[in-house]
Amino acid sequence: MNFSFLTDHWQMFAHGAWVTLKLSFFGVILGTLLGIFLALLRLSGVWVAKAVSSAYVEIIRGTPLFVQILLIYYGLTEFGINMSAFMAGVVALTVNSSAYMAEVFRGGIEAIDKGQTEAARSLGMPRGMTMYHIVLPQAFRNMLPAIGNEFIIIIKDSSLVSTVGIAELLYNARTIQGSLFLTFEPLLVVSACYFIMTFTLSKLLGALERKLRTR
Amino acid sequence: MIKVRELRKSYGKHEVLKGIDCTIHQGEVVVVIGPSGSGKSTFLRCLNRLEEPSSGEIMFEGRPVVEKQSELNSIRQKMGMVFQHFNLFPHMNVMENLTLAPRKLKKLSRASSEELAIGLLKAVGLEDKKHAYPNSLSGGQKQRIAIARSLAMEPDVILFDEPTSALDPEMVGEVLDVMKGLARRGMTMVIVTHEMGFAREVGDRLLFMDGGKIVEEGKPRDIFEKPGHPRTKEFLSKVL
């Protein structure tokens, strides 16, 4: 095995990793927010909102992320929507992860004892305030492992957006592969990069979980 | 203070409340007893609309307790509730449990809400627990905190839904003592309970419910000594 290409090309990996992190960061944040919103729609008790939310979740979960990326980047140009590749990547990751997040949040919210809501409402707290101060903080604690799982999936799945020409980790590795005729080593380096990111995240979330549980 | 007229509640085909009429006056302690499934808790939970009545009218301080959320929230601020399973907020310590609602709903400052909370904790004898989390408290302590939490909104009436039913026997007394103290200070209370001794000692008026109706009502002493209705007699002979 020959890793000598790293001396000249390490910046490409570093830059790719940075793009991957940016993609994942926006995907995670926006996907989580949209996911909470979808979960609240689902639990709203309003017929239309429930229908829209569950249809969204079913359709997005039931189609491949790869296809969604292609649809959003190439497909939407049919309707005059031209996004940069990076933007399309963020949108695709957000749309995709929000569907999974919605289910995580719905399950987490439903698992909180009804008595908690009743106690808050009986004090005169409105619905939104009850959700924000009482239900979500408790649900969040229980959901943390599932949320962490989803974050890790987003980081790994972001490699799929290399297909629309975003110079993230995998894309850059393949560039190096092609120019240096190295089949194996660049992919190993990429794997290591992904692993470092996901493992660090996993440890950080584990620490957060322990911190919340000490109460 | 609370006026209930022709209150009915059904779950599907099953009618749980079959027309309740009753009036609760300022400063009165009304105790509701009856066999399980008689609709006592449902009745209580309809008063602050945690349970949606199927029909009938509930007036609180001259205002209808209606579905409209903003109205309902302001009514609930004046109508405290204490639950069988305490329902303290486990992610907050005792102080936060007590001060959250006054701070958010009445816009009290942190300092004045904490001052209020300390006073209430003293009243229920748990001032030293202000930084404790609910999970570290005994059942009796939890319920006393729950009572203090409801008092923190300075309600005009407190509804008690079987407040001692989930407690170990040795902790029932401490909770009942706090409730007696409230009664002495003139708090209006509606109490669903199985504690007959307490009902007799503290209640100004007793409602006996059976099969979704108020079968008999009157002074606790009178009903305990001379129940008028055969169902009341039968029930009391089983529980006394």
C-alpha cells in the first residue's frame, strides 16, 4: 500500500471533510427543525395537518435518498428552480432526514406521560408553552440515542451528494483516485475521515446523554 | 363559585356522567365519594375541562368554562388541580416546578416568584427540598410539592383528584394535614377521595356519586350516620 499521495494531496481531503461537515451540519439542523414541525403537525389533531405530515413521511421514507438528490438537483430545473449543487445537497439531506426525525420526535413526544401535559395545562399554560417547557425537554432526553443515530446516518449519507458534483470527501477522493490511478488507498483514507467524524459525534452525544441523566 | 348544570359525558356509547347539577360556594370544602367507575374523577376533570364534556354547562366565577383556549387558560390559572400521580415535572427541580407557571403566565420576576415559592415550601414543610429533583422525593413529599405548585398560581379553588390514592399508607397523613391546613385558611376545595375519615372531618359537604349521578348530598356527618339512599348505605357499609 502506498499513502505517499497524502503529502501532496492532504488538503483535498481536509477540504472535502470540511464540505462534508458543512453539508451534514445544515442537514442535521434543518432536518431536525423540519422534523419537529412535521411531528407536531402529525400530533395536532387537525385532520389535514395529520394527513399532510404522514403522507410526507411515508413518501420520503419510501424513496431512495439517491433518487431524491437527483430529483432535487436535476429534476427541479424543469420548473425553473436552479440551485447550486451545495444548496441542492443541503435541501435533499434536510428533506430526507426530516422524515426520519419526524418519526423519532413523534414517538418521543407520545412516550411522555399524559399527566405531564395535564399538569401543565391545569396550571393555565397554553399548548405551545406546555410543549416547549414540559414535553419536548423530557422527550428530547429519551430521544437522544435515536437522534444521534440519525445524525450519524446523515453524515454518511452526505457522500451520496458527490454524484451532483459537490466537492465533498468522497468526490475529492475519487478525483485523486482518477488522477493517480490508485484504486484502494484514497477510499481507505476517506473511510477513516468519515469514521473519525461519526465516532467523535457519537462520543459527544454519549457525554451529553450522561450529563442529562445524572439528574 | 362553580355552577354545574346538566353535565353529561360519554365515551362512545358509554355514558359516564348522566346529568350532574351542583354548586360549589366560596370557601367550601366539597368531598366527592363513591365506588370506582361512578364518574367522580371524570366529573372533577370536566370542571377544568381536562375532560371535554359532551353536554351541559359549567360556570366559574360567572364565566362559562368554554372550549376557547385563551379563556380556558385564564380560567385554569384560577382553578388549581392536584393529581393522583402528582405529575411533577421530573426534568426540573422543586423550585423550578413551583416558579415556572407564575413566571411564564403571571410574568413574575425570578426573585419574587422564588420568594413566593419559599413561602409555600415552608407552608408544606419542605423548604429544605427546594433544590431537589422530584425523583429523589418520597410520594408524600411529591404530593405536598404538587399542592404547593398549584398554590403558586394563587388559585381561587383547588381540585383534588384522589390525592392520597397512590401513596404508601404512612405518607397519607402528611398530605391530608396540608389539605386540612388549606381548608382552615378558607381555601375552596373539591376533593375526590377514598379517605372517609378525612371526608368526615374536613368536608363541609359530601357528594355521593354512583352510576354517573349524584345520588345523595349533604353534611358528611349526616350522611355517614344516616345515609338516605340504599346505594349510599351499601357503599358505606363496605368502606367503613
